[in-house]
Amino acid sequence: MSNKGHPIHILVMWFNWLKGFLIPLLILGLSGNIRRRFWLLALITGLAVIVGLLTSFLQWRRFTYRLDEDQLLVRKGVFTQEEKFISFSKIQSVNMEESLFHRIYRLCSLRIETAGGEKKGDAVLPAISLQEAERIRSVIYEKRSRQDGEAVEERGRECGEENVGPLPEQNREKQPPLLTLGPKAVLLHVSGKQLLYAAMTSGNIGLTFAFLGVLYQTFDKVIPEKWLGDVFQQITQSGFSVIALICLLLGGAAWFISLVLYSFKYWGFKVLKRGDEFVISYGLVNKHSLTFHPSRVQAVQIVEGVLRKPFGFASIQLAVINAKSNEKVILHPFIQIEHMPGFLQEVLPKYEWYPIEKKAPKQSFYYFVRFGILLSLVLAAVLIYFFPVYGWFAIALPVLDWFWAKAMQRGAGLSIRPGQLIARSRFLALKTTLVRRRNIQQLSVTKTIFQDRKGIANLKIGIKGGLASSEIEVDYLAKEDVQQAWDWFQKTAPIDRGPLL
């Protein structure tokens, strides 16, 4: 029997439809005589309301889903009917999302993902009840486990084995994980006080820029360009002290906005364990729930931000294989460094934390400082020329760049163990990445002629998952240390290519 989503989803789709007409209607209303354009505005608004409501109703009406014996069937489409069959054995994760509308009516959106699937999920079941979402998750996980068990027994019978024992470790890792059900155990619950400290030290100005970008796109056509030009001209003619004060106020406002947005995004952060899988849930307005198996974790990254490192705190991020390959997964938003090894041992015991043993050599400092020192000298000269009184404070820029380059040099390093590599680098935040050897997709080494003469090389490690980049770079290391990492990686390569450097 086919099922439908809750009728409230009609309103959600309708509001999303109307949002696209809001800005054009404002522009049309403010760009001339309102009285002369009143009937035109009324006609366009009425058509948008009627067409949007009708389209939303038809989309809800034509959307159905059904759980069969071994697959999920989803039908959707108004003018073109689309049918999608998803086998339970191919499903990697089932995640829940709750927007403000959903939480009012105790509903959620269920996103089902497979390997190599679409970015937004292979199937999204919008506006279903929380009980129905849990039922679907339970059915999928139960049948998935049963299918995996039957597949193992079938392989055993084909090999003539009456009793199928445990698979060898190497083969077991290649099998899809068994998604089992069980009671939820709370591994982590971040309190409001901890989250406030995390927000204050996150330095996540990117959220502020994203928020301001949305506001700019919304009001760019409404605010007159002449008014913006006059404001900018008055600011530039006000002198250095006024500009510095405005920059200080804007920086404080950006920090406060990032604090609020960060708190809203990660409010109620929890890490649960149910059976063999992890469930990470967070969010105040839009609540997210991410489910994944530990075998999908490709790397662990400890990020010590500029504001957190002096106090001994960091965040833990994961590279996880799922449909959103560029999505970073936060395992812990605010943890003391001294507690981090024990937390990793409890949650992800395969990833071991140990100190950095191979650090960047002294002769690498030139490569860390060269471009920054030139840029800071040019910038200082420009400031002194345009602001003769206050510009001399810019002399401190080359000194600050020297300390920054020294911090980057001290941050670069490697540590190697039989099954794991730890790579550490720094630009602003100090990032330490733990990656298992079997999860490394590629390892490459680069060096220039001048670096080769100084005994320096650069290492790049390619992985899958959703960290800030799929490549981990550690620059300007000693050649012998890079060679050791290459030899360590080549132990699993099909062809021994001999020494690299």
C-alpha cells in the first residue's frame, strides 16, 4: 500500500513558491506609481497564489512511497511521472531533518542516501510523522541486516562451507556494514554553556558572510544605488580614525552574528550510539539528524582554532562517505585537548592519537615566510603613503607575518604507525588529521628544483569524505620524512616502484 506525506507539506511548498515572487513584486511596486500599478500587482499576486497553491497540491497528490520486501519505491512528478526503486542493500544512511514547520506538527523529512547518490539524497520523504520515520528506519535497517546475513550464508554455501565463521579481517572490511537496531546510548550531550563557549571561540565568520550574502541578494534591487554610493563616499572622506572605528564595530557585529548563528545551528548537540551506528543530532530551528556506520569514517580531523588553542580546546570533525560528499560532520564541537584521546578511544577506537614525530626542518622557514613578508611590506608602504599619521603602525605587519610563518613551520609535521598516519598543518587553525592507510585514495609528492637542493618536499594525501578538502597537504617537510611516508604507503600498493626521492 502506497503512503503519502502530511498535507501541511502543501503549505511548505506553497511558501517556497511565493518566496520566488516576493522580490520581483517589491521591485515592481517601488519602481513607479503604485496607484497605476495596483491592478497589475494584484493580478500577478493572485496568479502566483493560485498557480503556486495548485502546483503544490498536485506535487503532494502525486508523491507516494511504498516499502516492499527488499526495496523502497518512490513515485513523484506532476507532468512527468518519475519512479525510483532503491534496494535496501544499497542504502548507506537514513537521516532526519526537522524544519520549524515540521517541529510545530511533530513531523520530519527523511533523507535516504546510497553510495554515489544525488547530493540532496536519493530519496527524500517530506513531511512524515516522527513515528512513521522511525518505522521506516527500523524496517530498512532490519531488512538490510537480513539481506547481508543471507548474502554471507550464500557465499558460504557456494564455497562448500557448512558453518560460516567470522570473515577474515581484510575481507570483512570490504563488506557493507550491518546496520543493526538497538537501544540508544548517549555518548555526548553538549550543554548550553559549552555551546556558548564554542560559539564565542569558533571564529566561524563564514556563517556571517553567508547570512549577509543572503541579505544582500534580497535587498540589492530595493535599496537605491545612489544612497549606497553617498554613504560609501562619506565614510571614505571621514578620516582614518572613523574608518578604524567603523571596521571595529563591523567586526564586533560580525562576531556577534556568527555567535548567534552558530548557537542556532548546533543547539542541543548530541551523539548517540544505536547498535553499531552513530546518530548525531543538532539544531534549534532546523533540527538535523545524521546516521552513519563507523566503517564509513575515512579520517578524523582535530581543529584547534586561533581563539581555542590558547585555552586548550578544539573541535573534532569527520570525513564520512555519504551522498553529501562535501559535508563535514562535527563529532565534537568543543573538547579539551587533554580529554580528546580518551574520547576518540571510546567512540572510534581504530583511530589512535599520538604526538607528531617528524616536523618541518629549519631550512623550510624561508618558504613559509617569503610571500607573506613581501605582501606585508607592500601593504605597509601603501598605508603609510595614504595615511601618513597613522600608517606607521603598519610597520608591525612584517613582524606579525614573521611570527605567523614561524607558527606555520612549527605546526607542520607527520607521524607514522603501521596502520595509521597523522598529518598536521597550519594556516590559521592548527589541523591534525588521523587517517587509516586503507582509506588513503592516493598519495603524491611534489618539489621544485630549489626545494630539492634544500632537502625539502611536499606531501599530499587524497581521501574520500567531507572535510574542508579531499586533499590533506603538509608542505615543506624533510625529504627523508616524505620518503618514509611514501615507503609506508607503498606496502599496500600492487607494484613496488622503489625509492621516490
